[in-house]
Amino acid sequence: MDPTVVLVLCLSCLLLFSLWKQSHGRGNLPPGPTPLPVLGNILQIDFKDMSTSLTKLSKVYGPVFTLYFGIKPTVVMHGYEAVKEALVDLGEEFSGRAQLPVNVKINKGLGIIASNGKTWKDTRRFSLMTLRNFGMGKRSIEERVQEEASCLAEELRKTSASPCDPTFILGAAPCNVICSVIFQDRFDYRDPTFLKLMEKFNENFRIGNTLIFQEKHNPQSEFTIDNLLVTVFDLFVAGTETTSTTLRYGLLLLLKYPEVTAKVQEEIERVIGRHRSPCMQDRSRMPYTDAVVHEIQRYIDLIPNGVPRVTTRDVKFRNYLIPKGTRILPSLSSVLHDRNEFSNPEQFDPGHFLDNSGNFKKSEYFLPFSTGKRVCVGEALARMELFLFLTTILQKFTLKPQVEPNDIDTTPHISGFNHIPPFYKLSFIPV
């Protein structure tokens, strides 16, 4: 081999090893599997089922351990105590958002989801205040969701009890709620403008990214046109995709467990009846239905490891020193499937949220929306939509699967960042 090539290869290896050594040696990080130079621990992680990999590693290294994805360390918080201590007790120190390359390119560090520092704090405060103001306006948020639930039922009725894929309809409903809040009006499900919006939304969320402005603004203000555009986009992301996927997964589970569906429908009949629209006040009188909605979210474990965070400053955590800018991975899956809190965590069982008297039982381990300062800004809206949409559907329709319930597979079709349910069809039979 040419001596020059050998020299270049050697220098490259030394440089890469130096970078890895420098990153590996910072602070006093928690223990973890020995990383390989450059590659880190990526060969030891099953990225198709990352939660299982993290659980196995936690049994060896404890509830707080370090992994290397390449040369950069990521500290994993596994289990309720570790997640709560980091995200709640030390919420400010662990409130940074990891800047993934795709977010930097698309969102430019703006909006609510991917921003940090003053931009994030000001934008989040403004968004929450604005959503509250919309909710206290002429029509409340609940009334908007109720209206959309009725439109959803009407759209399902148009399927004429024929087998259908519910993906589009269940995605359109929560999207329309956000449209109603932001644009002050909803769209017909076949409206060309709405279809175009859905198309753009589904194409990797590219809405608004091609718009160009010569807009004058205060350089010290966070409320620029670009930031407001990304914030609106974030509201669609947080308020549409997660809710629609949860609804779609929830209906699949109700097809799999018809005895659960029957109990929910009996409670709907007893508390609401056939003709009145469900409302949020009904939830306190419907403990079983409330438990089913919670169990759907717990069981599907939609975002197993949350959205990666970073430390905002050097922080002492237990017996370790985690440097500023270190990526943090909170395992929400480990909390939602904790055997000390949920007797059969791998089983779909609404009893996980019911006491011995059949009353609804809250759980501090219920963290599908994450927790702490970065908790999902749309949590209240999502909870409302899930309850009202599901109760409206079950009030007006009988769900008919295409195969026997025992043959229904509820294993996620995709198990990476999100858990996506497998494709299925069902029939909505009017009651």
C-alpha cells in the first residue's frame, strides 16, 4: 500500500480516537457498556425495538446508564424514579431539547418542540395563553371537539358499514380541531384545501417550509413570522399525528377485546344514552371508559423514549456529573410498563386503572405525554379528543372486525421512535 495512504489512514484513526476519547472522558458520567471508537454502542442496540434493548441494559448497569451513539454520550433514565428525578425534580436542568439534524434543517430551532432557551420559554408561554384564550372565547375547545366528533360519526356513517381503513378519517378529525382553533373554522373532509393540507402534512411535515418573507421585525423578539409559522406547524404535529395514531390503535384493541368494548358501550348507554352528545362532564361518571382510554395509551406506548432532551447546564445527578449539552433519553416505556405499578404490564387490561370497587384509579406512572417542563403542550386537548371521539364512535356504531378477535395482531407495525399499529380494516355498523 502506498505510504501516503497508510499515513492518512493512521492520522484519521488517531483523530477519530482522540475525538472519541475526549467525548468519553468528559464529566463523571454513569456507567454503561464499553463503546467502540467512532461507532460507540450502536451495534449493541436493536433500533427496531429500542425499549427492550434499554430494559436489558438497565438490568446490568442500573436505572441510569450511558450509551454512545457514535462519539457522543447519551444518558438513559430508566424507570419511574430516575425519570421523575430528572424531568420533574431537576426540570430546569433537563429541559433542553436535543437538536437533531432534521429539526435544525426544517424548523431552524424555532417553534415549541425543537426550540431552546428564551425562544422556547416565550413561545410556549404564548401558545398556552393563546390556546386558553381560544378556549374561553365564543365557543369553547370542548364544543369544537364535540362538533368534530359529530362530523366524524357522520363521515363513518357514509362508509355504509363496508370494510374500510380508518386511517384517513381518524387523522382528519383531530387535524380539523386544530384547524378550528387556528383558522376559526373546520373543513369538510373532502374539501380540496383540506385534502391538500393533509397531503402536505403527511409528506414529512413540510408545510410552511418553502415560504419566503422580507418581513421586518424586532430582532430581539421571539415572535417573528418564521417562529409563528413553525409554532403553528408544531401544533399540528402535536395535535394531529399522535392523537390519530392513538385512536387508530385504540380501535384495533377494541376489536381484539370485544368484552371490553361491550362494557364501554353499556356504560355509555347507562350514563349518556343514544341521543345526547358525550361531554367531558360524563367522564367522572364513566370510570370504566376512562380506564379504557388510559389503558389504550399505556399499552400502546406511543413514543417509547420520549423526545430526546439535553442538559442546560452541568448538573450533579445522584453520584454523577453530567456536563451541559449531554443528550438525555428518558425511557417512558419503562414507566408505563413498570411491574410494581401495573400487575400485567404486557397485557391490555383496563383494570390497571380501576380500584377494587370499580372506581377510576389515577397513577403517577401514567406518562404518555412525558412530564416536567417539556410535557406535551397539547396534553389537555389530546385527552379531551380521545375521550369524546371514542365515546361518540362507540355510542353510534358497533365495531366489526374482518377476522376473528383471537386472530387480530396488535404488535406494532413500526417500533422505532413511534409505535405504529399494523394495517387493518373494520366495519362501522350503525347502532
